[in-house]
Amino acid sequence: MGRSLKKGPFVEWKLLEKIDKLNDAGQKKPIKTWARRSTITPDFVGHTFNIHNGKTFIPECVTENMVCHNLG
């Protein structure tokens, strides 16, 4: 069952703060995250995430086709 449209997509607030900070500075450093349930927003495009799969971190570069999908 999906998330209600009234609530909107779920994005981890710490992840949004990190993205905003990097966008303001104009940097493209990889972001280490455990928040696999977060939805990809257009702000994430072009950034690289190191996503934890339970054992290791897997690098994933976000493209425009990934918007509205989850990180995990």
C-alpha cells in the first residue's frame, strides 16, 4: 500500500539539510546515508549517495529518471 497523496513523499529531514548545504556551497561530495526509505526529489539529481545495504555502502549517482523513487 502506497503513501497517501495528502501526506506527500517522505524524505529524511537530515538528508535534505545535507543536500541543501552542498547545493549552497556548489560541491558534489558523496553523501553517506542509511535512509533507504527516503524518496528522491529533484534536488538530489546529480549527487552521489553511498547507500547502506545492511553490510556495505553502495555508491549510487542520482539521475532524472530516479525522481519519485526510493533510495533503497
